[in-house]
Amino acid sequence: MAFDDSVPLPRLLLRMAEFFRDESCGQCVPCRVGTVRQEEALHRIVERTGADAAGDIALLREVGRAMRDASICGLGQTAWNAVESAIDRLGAYE
């Protein structure tokens, strides 16, 4: 997918997080809980428009690492990738 500057990246990431939360089978804790925590943190970031998001970004990184390292399937292992890319490569929240 390609997007221009008119697409609000935080809202797009939130929609992806909602998708992963919905698709999680719930079998393993890292994915079952991690996808929910990821979505909650992105909701807080989107709703704060312009406020400091450093705490939620730290939480997203911690949850993302746990999901990547401990989930038993590919969904849980990759659910964090889009958010990580947005933060690290695009500076979405800086």
C-alpha cells in the first residue's frame, strides 16, 4: 500500500492494531494480551493529538518485543512490525 501525506499515520496504525486484536486466536498470552495493550496505547496516542507520547511508545516497544519473542504463531510475532516501522523509520510520533 502507498499513502501520501494526507493519511494520518497514527489512525492507520490504530486500525492495523484493531485488526490484529480481532484476528488473534487468544491461544497464547503474549498475543492475546499484547494486541489489546498495543491497541490501547495507540488509542491514547491518537486521542492526545500533539501531547507527549513517550510513555506509550516505551510501552509499545516493550509489548512488541514480548509479542515477537514469545508468541507461538506468525500473527503475534508480526503484529508489532507496522508500529515499530512507523516509530523507527518514519518518526511518526516525534
